[in-house]
Amino acid sequence: MSGQGFGPGSPKSFRYPTRAVGGDFDLEAGISRKGRKPKNPHLEASVAMRLRHFYEAHPVAVAASLLAAGLAALVLLSVHEARSRAARPGGAWAGEEYPLPSLRNLVMVAGHSVYTSATCGGTDREESWFLEPYQRHPGQAATFVAHIKEGVDIAARDDGALLLFSGGETRKDAGPRSEAQSYWAIAESKGWFGNDESVRSRALTEEHARDSFENLLFSVCRFRELTGRYPQNITVVSYDFKEERFAQLHRTALGFPEGRFFFSGTPATPAAREAALKGEAAVRAQFLEDPYGCLGSLHVKRLKRDPFHRTIPYPEGCPELKSLFSYCGAVPFPGQLPWAE
């Protein structure tokens, strides 16, 4: 073995670095590092013992403290999440994707009854529906089907339209079935009147409305939930004698532009028309005095049309309308609305 050093002509031999005082030498970095102080096992044991003694002496106090800390943490997390959600555009969750973001227009079919038959073979028969006394006329069931078909046909002509059947579980004796689901099921049984491929994927329900004003307001909110925006245009399908109620009273209460609001009405049965016109005049007079249906007889009617005490989720899905939902006045809502021109 040669005694030659590592450098040319150098007789010096290689020496390992000595350990620095109080630390180690990092061979790769070429520097000294401070060593970690060894843990004191006696100190750790002492702290653990004290905590154990305190818990044994005051178990209730410790449990209460832990519970309070847990509740405080939950409250802080809830507040943080609420603030974070409010800060997001339109109140949407981060990464949320709306089911139908490309749709721009709303077609709303107002429900008038609940379908109670076990099959969909008798949609034109009155005994297949739960009818109030004032609805028990020959041909009444066919008028409901006409509304459904009219809504489907309008949506079929507009690829950018969302079709919503609106109406809640309004009849106790009909069971927990909604008007909206009844209408959707009938459209399904009819093959969407020849428009299955183009309409079915754009036809959904709004299942909490208890009167005509809520049909409109709740459907606007539902549109926001499904598309992430508010409708550019609105078309309402109902009986022709309700046009003034929807196109004037309800539209004005919502502050929706007249030029973007449309109404498509179908006739009542001849036997029911006279009584229907008289009843409609009375309801219009009530909405003239109480545009938002939040007082008197209109409010009482809503309560009666909620036999199963369903919790209404709105305006959770349309946070921009929170003030409108809580407003109750004899004059139109004075605040700012998303569709204001």
C-alpha cells in the first residue's frame, strides 16, 4: 500500500473531522450541527402524573372543559364555513358544478292537483286525481294533462329552457305526494309527448309551493339552484283566466321585467268556467291587498296547504333573494333584485 498522500506531493494523510463540542459534524454539508438535547423522561412522567391526578380529583370539571372546547371548535368551524360560502360567487361551494349551467330560460308549469292512481293509465279520468269540491267537473283531469303537454311543447322549442313542474304536498288525504312529482310522472308516462330526448333531461320539479305566488318565486329560486344563475326569460303555464294574476300581480311583486315575462294559458272546462272566473276575481283582490301572500286569508291558506309540515329550503339556494323572501308589505319590494334592468 502506498504511503502517498491524497494531494500531489503531499505527505499528509487524511484525518476524519472531530466531533464538534455539543454537536455532530455533517459530513455532506461540511458543517457542525448542534445536537438535540436529550428528553427528560422524569419531567414528562411528572406532567403526565399531575394531569392524571387532576382528572381523578375533578372528573366533571375536566369533562365539562373538554365538551366546551369541542363545542367552541364546532361553532368556529361553522362560522368560518358560513363566511367562506358567503364570500364565494352566488354562495356556491368551492368546486361546485351546477347540474344545468347552460340553460337560460325558465318554463314553469303550476300544479293544481295530486295524481293518486297506482298506474298512469287513467290520467284523463277524474277519479285518478285528488280533486277539491270546486274541481269536480267532467273534463277537469284533461286540463291538468293539457298544462303538462303545453309546458313540454314550449320547452321543446327552446333548447335553452329549463322546464319546472311546481307544486308541493298540498293535500293531506292524497298522502305525501307532491303536485310537481305527479306532473313529472305523467309526462314520463306519455313519453314527453314525443319530445323524450330533447326535454326529459331538462325537466325537473319544484316541490314546496303552496300557492301561485310561491309557484313563481320558488321556481325562480330552483332555477338558480340548478343553473347557477337567474332566468333571462320566464314563461308560466296555467289556466288562461289566471294570466292577470301571474303576468301582472305576481310578476310585479317580483319586480321581473315585463318584456321578459310570458304566459301560456289553457282553458278551464266549460262546466267550471263561470265559477272559476268568480273565484279568480276573489283571489286577485286578495293578492292586490297582500301581494306577497303573507297576511290574512292567503297566509292561512298556505298553512292549510302544508299538511305534512315540510320545511321550505329557500332561499338557501338563491341567497341573493334572502331579503325578498323575508319581505312582507303592501307595496312592491324596494330592494335590489338580480334581474333588475
